[in-house]
Amino acid sequence: MARSLFAGLCVFALCVFKGDAGTETLVIGIAGKDVTLMCQNASEQALVVEWFRGDPSTTPILFSSDGEVPDDARFSLVGNTSLHISELRLQDESNYTCKEVLNETAHLHRVQLLVASGPDNMNVQIHPTTKLPNGTLYAKKHDILNFTCTSISRPVPTTKWDFYPSSSTNELFTEVNNSQNSFILHHMSPGYQGNYTCSAKNPLSGFQATMTQELLVYYPPPALPQCWVQTSNESTRGVQLFCQWPGGYPHPTLHWRDKEDLSGREINTTSLADSVVATLNSSQLLHEKEFMCHGRHVLVQEAKAACTVQLTNPLVTSDPVRSCFVGKAVALTCQSIAGNPRARITWLRNISQPEREIRSSGRFRISQEGNTSTLIIQNCSRSTDEGYYVCKAENSVGLREMYIHLTVNEPVNVGGIVGTIVVLLLLGILVFFGVFLYAGPRLCPKGTLLRTRDSSDILVLMDSEDEDVPTEAPGDPAWHRAMVRANGHATRTTESSHAEKPSEFDLEEKEPRTTT
Ligand SMILES: *[C@@H]1O[C@H](CO)[C@@H](O)[C@H](O)[C@H]1NC(C)=O
Ligand SMILES: *[C@@H]1O[C@H](CO)[C@@H](O)[C@H](O)[C@H]1NC(C)=O
Ligand SMILES: *[C@@H]1O[C@H](CO)[C@@H](O)[C@H](O)[C@H]1NC(C)=O
Ligand SMILES: *[C@@H]1O[C@H](CO)[C@@H](O)[C@H](O)[C@H]1NC(C)=O
Ligand SMILES: *[C@@H]1O[C@H](CO)[C@@H](O)[C@H](O)[C@H]1NC(C)=O
Ligand SMILES: *[C@@H]1O[C@H](CO)[C@@H](O)[C@H](O)[C@H]1NC(C)=O
Ligand SMILES: *[C@@H]1O[C@H](CO)[C@@H](O)[C@H](O)[C@H]1NC(C)=O
Ligand SMILES: *[C@@H]1O[C@H](CO)[C@@H](O)[C@H](O)[C@H]1NC(C)=O
Ligand SMILES: *[C@@H]1O[C@H](CO)[C@@H](O)[C@H](O)[C@H]1NC(C)=O
Ligand SMILES: *[C@@H]1O[C@H](CO)[C@@H](O)[C@H](O)[C@H]1NC(C)=O
Ligand SMILES: *[C@@H]1O[C@H](CO)[C@@H](O)[C@H](O)[C@H]1NC(C)=O
Ligand SMILES: *[C@@H]1O[C@H](CO)[C@@H](O)[C@H](O)[C@H]1NC(C)=O
């Protein structure tokens, strides 16, 4: 650091002391520490060494090897030439000059003393955040954060912020030549979670101070907790209460409580990250018993995060009566409309003791869609299938049975019946027109009477549908009655009925749709 003395002083020294050129050194002292300023090139033969604070021409002598002592006891002379300052203070910073006197000549040496201090009193602030017991801060996701780092240092330090994310390597955020370094992060996201380190470096002494702050980014679960009841896999009687509250950080804590148990005692549960499972014992499996799951998350008001479940008996609906034609198929359905946990539906026949469960095999097929169970019986047989069927809905809380009676009927030739009705209808109409034409408009009241009687007769004929009416049965009393009333126009009507035959076939083709 030595360099030749600056011109002005050199000229002055030459003039006053007629001595040779002086020298200059730069000394950096640390506040609070000691420093020794050497009077360089002072020779052993030097008669007197004098120290000045500042310019020797303008300031009084500070120290002299021949007995002059400074007021401040922190100053002392070492080896008759060097100036020693203990417990350095900031105000000690100055340009010191030593003068050695050799015979008639004097030699000047200048020492520039700089006092560095700090960085001290480092302070890291991240706003707005909350401090956890271990000193870690947490911020809310989407918040705007102000990171500020301050320190006291002389001269002004270089202050920088480094970010060490949990996953990747560090990243330099900002660096300034200032004792305060602050920056803003908008829209905090989990990616900004990590360790933030502020470092301040004193450019003179090279001393560095750092401070690390761990910052977590918290966010609440987006929805409310969800509860449900499920029959446990291990035992069919066991019931498990599930409570789930995902999507938050940190994980919430969840507790199950019996709603009627006012002591607020928790039920023995198994916790996973975002969910909790309680296994109920048999004494708790009661109809309409309610359980509540409470969720706790640091960012959510506690009262808001709860869900309840109620245990209920099963309830089913079904048609109480079904019928089937011999040889055809029939579907018995049974819908579960209540039951928590969800009821299991089974089908039974009550013809044997104990009741036998029907399984999907052979002519029986059981399927479940949503909450509806369907039993399909194919190829109905009157002797084996007719009777009561039981739809049994069961869960761990209770059981409900529904009886369904199945009647098996002999098949009926629907096409034939429909054909007969059509033929008879046409006959009736033709008879009416015959009578009308025969009697003429003069007998209008008589015609009206006949028409009324005809229609009632047709109604009677339709009622006879239930009895197995053969299609072409001239011996049938109803048919016979119609013929008699035709009064000699029977031949014409019969012909017309034959003419209408194709429409009868049409109807027969449509038969399957009519039966379903
Ligand atoms: C002072 O001493 C240094 C070595 O300590 C030397 O290099 C330099 O030339 C000397 N200067 C004078 C003026 O004597
Ligand atoms: C300092 O100078 C004094 C006389 O002025 C002398 O007695 C003493 O021995 C010197 N000390 C050293 C270390 O040279
Ligand atoms: C000491 O000298 C330097 C020039 O070498 C000057 O810049 C500085 O201001 C001086 N310091 C004091 C305290 O006079
Ligand atoms: C200083 O004095 C010594 C003897 O004490 C002498 O040898 C030397 O030459 C003198 N130097 C000067 C520059 O007068
Ligand atoms: C401080 O506590 C939080 C929450 O309990 C934890 O996530 C974090 O890892 C802890 N930090 C340290 C450094 O222990
Ligand atoms: C951040 O906070 C510091 C100290 O509280 C304040 O001096 C600075 O102005 C703030 N920065 C912004 C951008 O608000
Ligand atoms: C912060 O640093 C500490 C200590 O090195 C480490 O245990 C912790 O996991 C870091 N935190 C984060 C969020 O990376
Ligand atoms: C801080 O000051 C040093 C020395 O003057 C300079 O090299 C550096 O570029 C400055 N840094 C900033 C960020 O201004
Ligand atoms: C809670 O249940 C577990 C198994 O489900 C059992 O090992 C444990 O003993 C139970 N604790 C209490 C207090 O009942
Ligand atoms: C069932 O649980 C209740 C409430 O937790 C408890 O009082 C009871 O003793 C338990 N019964 C059995 C058989 O474990
Ligand atoms: C089935 O029944 C349960 C009640 O037992 C009900 O919560 C659920 O919504 C029903 N599902 C359908 C698809 O109807
Ligand atoms: C089948 O159930 C019906 C309806 O409850 C009942 O009347 C009948 O006695 C039962 N049959 C047998 C064999 O249990």
C-alpha cells in the first residue's frame, strides 16, 4: 500500500526539514481491536521519533520518543518508533504522520488509518409472516411479502439476499451497496418456500455477517372436510368412519367425535396425511347415531371445518307383486333408498328353512346398478318359481326385508285376442250400418237405441278377453249375440270380416311390443 508521498507535503517537508522524500501507508483497523502504526524506514540511529495526528505543520505533537505522552492512555509507543492504539474507535480514523530526526535531517512518514466496523446488529424481517415455535416463519400463499435486511457497518456494506429453495440450488436475489436491502415478492407460491439468507460484507475489513431465515408457505385445503361411512374390509360387522380434508399445507389434523358424547372425547383413530379413519365398535352401531369430524388447520377458522355422518338402517323399495309367463323372463328389482353405511342387497327365497340366498347362476341372474339390485329369472316355471322372494338389505346397523310375490301365468295368445276384438268391432260397426241403412232415417230413434245397446255389448266382449277366447269360435255366446242382431245381413258382414284379415296379421306382428 505504500506509495510516494503526495506532492504538496513533499514540497513542504523539503522546505522545512530539507529531508528526503517521505512515504505513505494505509492501515485498516477494526473497531474495538488494537492497531500498531509503524514508522516505516525509521533507522536505528534515529534520535527522536515524533507522531502527529494530521499534518505536522498544523497539528500539535501527539507523541514523542523523548518523553511526551498523550492524554489518551490508549496511545502508546512501541519500540520507541511505532504508535500503538488499543480499543480502536471510529474517531481514531485519521492521517497520522511520524517524523524521525536523524542529525540535522528529518524523515516524514504518513500512515492513513481507516477504522472499519461491522457488519453488526444484523436484522432480517419478512412481512407479513407468523413465527413458529422453532423460529421458522410462515407466510400465506398469494400474499405480498417484503423482505428487509439491515445491518450496521462502516463503511457501507455490500448486502445481498440469497434464496435456497427446498429442492434446487441457491439463487441470488439482490445485491446492493447499502446497509439495507429489501425486496418484494408478489403472489407468494410454494415454490418460494425455503431458506433466505442475508449476507452483509464490510468492503474494508472483508468481514461478513449472515443470517438465515426459514420461510414456509402455508395454504388451507380448498374445500371442506368430507366424511363417509364404510363397512370395513376385515370384518363385515365393523364400520369405519372416514374423514378426508386434502389439499392443504401443512397437513390438517382431524378428529372424530361421538356427537352425543358431550365429554368431547375423541374416538380411537388412525391418521394419515390428510385423512383419518375411526373404527367403531359394536356398541356404537346404533340407528341415527351421529359422528362428527373436526378439522384443524392453522389458516382455517376451526368452527368451519367439520362434517357429520349419521348411521342409518337400510330402507328398500320394490314392487310387491310381479308376474311372469311360463317360459318367459321376469326382472324383480329392489332399490336401496337409505342406509349408512351403504346396504348390501341379497335375494332370498323363503321356501326353505333357513332361507336360501339366491346366487347368480343358471336361470337366475343378479345385477347391481347404483343402489338398485335386479334379480332376473329366466324361463319362468310355475311349479318352482311362483311364490315369495325376499329382497334383503343389510348393513352393520340393521337389516330390512321386502317380500315380493311372483305369479307365473300360462301364456296367452295376445295376437288372437286382439284379432278377435278387431273382427268383432268391425262386425258391430257393419251391423250398425246395416240396421241404419235398412231402417232408414225414419227410424232414427230406433237406430240410436240399437247403437247404444251395441256399444255396451262390445264392452262386454272386451271384458271377456281375460278368459281364453279362441280366435275363431262361432260357438261363443258373445259372438253369437252379435250375429243374431245382424238380422239377415250376416253374410255380408262375414265377407267383410274376411276382407279385413290383413290388418289382423299386422296386429299379430306387433304382438311382442304389445306384450311388453
Ligand atoms: C523504506 O524501506 C523500504 C523497505 O522496508 C524500502 O523499500 C524503501 O526504499 C525505503 N524507503 C526509504 C525512503 O528509505
Ligand atoms: C527508547 O529510547 C530511550 C531513550 O530515549 C532508551 O533509553 C530506550 O532504550 C529506547 N528503547 C528501545 C526499545 O529502543
Ligand atoms: C487523509 O488523506 C487522504 C489523502 O491521502 C484524504 O483523502 C483524507 O481525507 C485524509 N483524511 C483525513 C481524516 O484528513
Ligand atoms: C549524522 O551523524 C553521524 C555521526 O553521529 C554521521 O556519521 C553522519 O554522517 C551524520 N549524518 C548527516 C546526514 O549529517
Ligand atoms: C420448524 O417447524 C416447522 C413446523 O413445525 C417445520 O416444518 C420446520 O421443518 C421446522 N424447521 C426447522 C429448521 O426445524
Ligand atoms: C419493506 O419494509 C421496509 C422496512 O419495514 C421498508 O423500509 C421498505 O420501504 C419496504 N419496502 C417496500 C417496497 O414497501
Ligand atoms: C433450511 O435449512 C435447514 C438447515 O440447513 C434445513 O434443515 C431445512 O430443511 C431448510 N428448509 C427448507 C424449507 O429448505
Ligand atoms: C458495490 O461496490 C463495489 C465497489 O465499489 C463495486 O465493485 C460493486 O459493483 C458495487 N455493487 C453494486 C451492486 O453496486
Ligand atoms: C386404537 O386402535 C388400535 C388398533 O385399531 C389399537 O391397537 C389401540 O390399542 C387402540 N387404542 C385405544 C386407546 O383404544
Ligand atoms: C366401544 O366404544 C365405546 C366408546 O368409545 C366404549 O365406551 C366401549 O367400552 C367400547 N366397547 C368395546 C366392547 O370395546
Ligand atoms: C345410494 O344410496 C345412498 C344411501 O344409502 C345415497 O347416499 C346415494 O346417493 C345413493 N346413490 C345413488 C346413485 O342413488
Ligand atoms: C314366505 O313369506 C310369506 C310372506 O311373509 C309367508 O306368508 C310365508 O309363510 C313364507 N313361507 C315360508 C315357507 O316361510
